[in-house]
Amino acid sequence: MKILKIFQFAYIIFAVLFLWDAISNWSVDRSRSYMSLFFVALAIFMFFFRKRFASKFQDRNKD
């Protein structure tokens, strides 16, 4: 279960990295920045999806 928590927080790390990429490239290439912002949203969605999935999996194992 610990490896799942590590991967769960890896999505947050990726979101921060893509956000930094979007901010740093905003004035240079807007289309790349928009793509990075899309990946930020996707990574945050995946973080919450995996968190909810892990809690359901853990609750199922308790029963």
C-alpha cells in the first residue's frame, strides 16, 4: 500500500512541474503553456481519483 501512496503524491509533483513549465513558457509559446496547463489539470484529477480509489480499496479489504 505504501507504493500506491508514493505514486499518488507523484501526481502532485508532476502537477507542480507542469505548472512551472507553463509559467516559464507563457511569454515564449502559449500553445505549449496551454498543453502544460492541461497536464496540470489531468495530474490533479488523477491525484484525487487515485486517492479515492485507494480509500475504496482499503475499505473493501477491511470487510
